[in-house]
Amino acid sequence: MKKVFFKTFGCRTNQFDTQIMISKIGEYEISSNEKDADVIVVNSCTVTNGADSGVRGYINSVGRINKKAKVLLTGCGAYTKGESLLADGKVDGVFGHSEKEKIDRFIETPERFYEIGDLQNIDDTVVEQFVGKSRAFIKIQEGCDFRCSYCIIPYVRGNARSLDEDVVLEQVRRLANNGFGEFILTGTNVGSYGIDKESSLAKLLKKMSFIRGVRRIRIGSLEPLQVTEELKELLNEPWMSRHMHIALQHTSDKMLEIMNRRNRFKSDLALFEEIASYGYALGTDFIIGHPGEDENEWSEAMERVKLLPLTHIHAFTYSPRDGTPSSRMKPLVPGNIAKARHKELTSIVKSKNYQFRRSLKAPLEILLESEKSNCYIGFDQYYNRVRVECSRDIRGEWITLDKFEATEEGNVGRF
């Protein structure tokens, strides 16, 4: 029996796409490593030039580790580097997002191929398992109608389009029946769900909550303008994760304008303060060192970050992506300055997170996912990592922790 190894780069949407392919490989065996695989499927990311380099580096290493394996490339990088990698003989086949449900045919195809497909496709495959996961990622939409100056993704994922509501709900239903209790909604631009279906993210959430076995729902990431009044009405629902990730990308209005963003700091601050009043932890994305970010913009941005009730940060040091407006912008921010700014920002938010955890009075509702050094690791309703000591194996279980210690590195407790 042929063995297939999947290597997934990038976002949760890619992780979901890999699960779709796993569900479609028929009788083939999933391999746990590259060395003994007959086929290696690389689900690539192309969000930056660095991401492209990482994918190319991996493919080159595969050629040294396992020369007999057939290498197939898919994901966003198939659109930007697929033709060149195929022409250079680095991969044996390239296929686009719309073609991933044909994975079993591609595995069997003896000749080299390039089937990039289109950017209008939307999935209808229902995944019943997530290999090696305690939480389930649910892709609810594809594509993005925003055109931020630094981002290539709309050009390789297409415009925003929603999965059929019945497909999403059946997906959740089957996974809940198979023991999954926490669901993370993902997509290219999650908050745009429903704009093409006369529906909305809030309506979908309500319907998901009625499915037996659904215990916690977390939204992957939202744009500020996508936090509607209809969505705010759900903030007190017991099944809503008490963590919301809202992508600001910066807190300087000048930088937001340069980035062609639709949000501005005054309304962002008001929104964050409102959601924090419900007891929510709040995370954001932040791009550091984008062209044009001088010392004045940075100083203003950090003063504004201090005002935000932030608890989590996904900080990126800017890396150019060929083909985007930002890649042609000047002046550039030197790498050493961007590195120092990254450290300053993450230090501020780490301190905010610690203060938030120390202030918590409510019990922690934790899904334990793994074990390390005789402790069990999971995430609570605020998306904070918790380390739990226990005399028995509690991986995969939900527990309520009434007492815990908030350390600078995370929460610790005994069950």
C-alpha cells in the first residue's frame, strides 16, 4: 500500500484543506514522516517571499531525504511558484485549491502535470476527523474582497465566497458526533461569511450552537468593521469562547492608510473597550516595519497599544511579497530596528496578558490537548495556555479548574 505524507505550511485554512485531502486519498496510508513516503504532498503558503523560500527549501530537502518519493505541490504557493518548480524538476505535479478533492487521481497520475484550476471554487467535502487534533477547524468561507497593500492572498485565493450553510452545519454535526467539542471557524476572511448567501456569521454561529456536542466556538480572526451589532448580541452566550481576535495590523492612522486598511484607531479603541467589558481576552495582528514606519509613527503606535485592552498579539516583522503595492514602497525599515520594535511590542502585550490572567476570578474551562514532562497542556476559554498536573491521563478531556496560579509564563494548576 502506498504511503502519503502531507506537509502543511501557513494558516489554519491550509490545515483544513489538508484534512480534506486526507479524507479523499482512499485506501492509501498516511505516513508520519517523509523518509518512508511514496508520495509527499506540500500544501504551501505564499504570504511573503520568505514563505515561498521556506517551501522551496523544504522541497529541496525532500530531494535529499527521499529521492524516490513523488512530490506534489498545492496551496497558495502553487499559483506563484508552481510553474517554475515544475519546470526546474523540483516537483512532479502542481494543483490548485479547486482541484484538491482530486488528490487520489493525482497520486496515481504517472506523468508530470500542472492543473491550477480556478479561484471560484468552494468546498463541499465534509470532513469527519481531524488527524492528531483535539479541536476542530471549520472552514466557512474562502477568498477576500479587501485589498490591503501588503497582501497577496486575494490574488491566490480569489474573492470572498461562503460555503453553503448546510455543508458547514453537517461538518460540525459529524465532528461533534465523533467527539469534538471545540470548533474554530477559519477561512481567508472569516467575517465576510454570508455576504453572498443572504446570511451572516452571527446567524451561522447561532445554528451551530444548537448542535448536540458543541461546547465551545472560537472565531479565527475578524476585521474590526465585521464585529456587527448582531454579533455583539452573542458575546454573553456560554458557548462563545471568551477570546476574540480582531486584526488591526497597526495603531498609527498614517500607517493604516499606507497599508490601505479600512480601520482607524479611534473606532478600534472603542470597539476593543466594548468587547473587553464583556470579560473577553482580545488578540490582534500587528505588522512591524512596513515601509514608511518612521520613529514618530512607531512611538505613537506604542502609546496607543498601551491604551488597548490587548491580551494576545500575533506580531509580524514586515516581509515584502512580490506583486503587492507595498513591495514597491519606500523608505524601508532596517532589520535591526524592526527586530527591536518587535521585542518592544511583544513585551508590552505579554505584560498585559499577565495582568489579565492575574485578574481572573472565574474558573477556567480547559480542553487538554497534550502531555509534556508529566503535565497536561491545554487552552482555556480565554485562549491562554494552561499547564495542569494530574495523576491520571486527561488528554482530550474537558476540565474545570477552580484554583490556579498565574505565572508570567502561563497558568498552572492541579486537577
